[in-house]
Amino acid sequence: MAAQGRDIKLAESRVEGSRNFATKLWNAARFCEINECALTPGFEPAACEEVLNRWVVGATARCAQDVEAAIAAYRFNDASQVLYHFIWGTFCDWYVELSKPLITGDDAAAQAETRATTAWVLAQTLKMLHPFMPFITEELWTRFGDSELLILESWPQLGPDMIDAEAQAEMDWVVALITGVRSVRSEMNIPPGAKIPMLLTDASDTSKGWMKRHNALITRLARLQPAEIGNDIPKGAVQFVHGEAVAALLIADVIDLSQEKARLEKAIAKTDSEASKLEKKLGNAQFMAKAPEAVIAEQRERLAAQQATREKLADALTRVSAAM
């Protein structure tokens, strides 16, 4: 958080956030331990055959390059943010979940490659994170590293040749689709346990191939019935654009569209009311002249949050209305 010119105030919530991040990293290491993911002598990350593994190897290389650039420019806060988002999002939230079918599957070669890749990514991550969080990374290295001390290890040398553009495009497509489905489910209050049908329309041959290859992953992580490719979107389906295609979720049998529309309209009205109060306060010259800068900043943040919420609710209302 130490951006240039910023004063950081101690807050318990920030300490909790850092603790949660450390726990996330620890759990990723535990995942490696439980699934027998160990550093493999002679492992060549650039030679991986599985699309998922090529994707995470490239993401690790990009992370290293971005961290190096930020450190060289003395933007240490940017370097730490790059690591934070890579570790929490790309590695822990996505790669670990997406790799489970390969690690537990019947393909021995894919299983061995994925275990070796997972251990390799963890090792590079610990090396890059060590200057920022020396104690937990050194502790984890004693359990999973291949030498005595992490502090004596060399910085990862990961060049652009390790980035596979095709693998990146494919897995980014999968992640974006799952994220889109989860977003719609949340907006529409679809019960977590409900497995709903999904239809992908107007898809290119490339997208159709990706859908076929990763159907099992997508349906498991997005909690869907096996997704299908089609042309005509049936009534009762909410839609969202995904690349050149349109994804349609058939939710009419899961929720009452009329009730959902009424709920969204009520939520939008409440948000508009709150935003109007904040706009009125910020437009009051007397308040702006007397209020401390911190209070004004807080009111602006609240207004921005209300406006963002309103936009999401309006998008959801548009989808529901189109499905009716």
C-alpha cells in the first residue's frame, strides 16, 4: 500500500487482510503436500503439454517480469500488488481448482506433469515473494524447497519464451466464461446448489472446440448442467456476451422471473435514493467548505459504490426483462 506520497494508517482490517493472504499461501502449499506435488529434477516448464500447465507457466513468467520492472522503477507497492493478485487469483483461486481433475485423473502423464508444474509454480512464487514476506516464505521453503535456505536462492529467470499465447487465450476464455456465469448467478439470486442448463450461441469454431475440451471443468466450477452449443436462445434464458459468442442460462425453471424483476426494480430505487442523498451532500457548498478531507473522500467513495451497484442491478434487470 506504500504508494508514493501516501500516508498509511494502521487498521485491523488491513492486518486481517494480510493474515488472510498468508493463510491462502499456506493452504496452497498444503495442497501441494497433500497431492504429492514436489519439485522434479530436470523438469522443463516450457515443455509442458497440457494447456492448463502451459497457461500457468506463462502467467508465472509474466508475473516475474512485471515484478522485476516494478522493483527496477522503485515501485515496490506495484511489485507487491502484482504478486498478490497472481498468488491469490491466478494460482490459488484458478490454477489449483482447475488442476484437480488432472491430478486425480487416470492419465499418468498428465498427472505427473501437473504435479511437477504445481510444485514449480509454488517454488517461483516463494522466491519472488521472499523479499516482501521473508518469514512465511522461508518456513514454507524448508518444507517444499530443494535447498537449505530460500534467502540464498537466485531470482527466477523467466523469459518471454515461456509465455504460450494460444494457451493463454484458451484458458483466459474458460476463466472468463466461469466468471460470467458466477456473476449472473449472484445477480439473479440463483440458489448455489442449482445446476442450470447453459447454451452457447454464435460461437466460432475455436470457441466450440474450447467448450468441448473444457466442458467438464466449466460445468463443475460454474455449477451447470453439461453445456451445449446451439443457435436459438429459448424463452426464459438470461444472456451475457462472451467473446464473439452469447452465453444463455436457462433459469426460468429455477427462479420466478417476475419476482426477480420486482426485486431488482426495488433495489435500483433504493440505490438511486441513497445516491441522490450523497450527491446532494457533495453538492452542498457549506458542507464541502467545512468537512474534513477524509470525510469528503469517504462520501465520494460511498457515492461511487452506489453508482457501481446501480449499474450492476440495471444490467441484471435488462437481462431478466429480455428473458420474460
